[in-house]
Amino acid sequence: MDLKGVFFKVIILLFAIFYFFYTLVISKQVKTMDKTLQDKYNWIILFMTSLQVTASLIILIIVLLSILII
């Protein structure tokens, strides 16, 4: 494997990790907002946030697997 490939994989891994932590922070903020602001449509925002966290975790797992396998 060449140096460009290793550099690319490290950069993609860092982006995936930062995105995962970003979604966790956003999720925490949305949960705080849900406690503060009571509305009948808060479940939609909570659902979208949980989907975002799940998607970021899936992306992180795929990146880790692609680095370890290839």
C-alpha cells in the first residue's frame, strides 16, 4: 500500500470519528431541548437524531472494517 492510500484512510477515519462524536453532542443537546421545550412533535426530532447517530456509527464501523480488511 502506498503512502497516499494510508494518508487517505487515516483522514477518512478521523472524519468518521469526529462525525460520530458530533452526532453524540447533537443528540445530547436535542434531549436537553426535549426536556425544556414540550411540544407534540418533539418525537420527530428525537427520531431523526437517533437515525443520525445510528448512521454515523454504521459509517464508522464500515470505515474501520475497510481499513482492517483492505
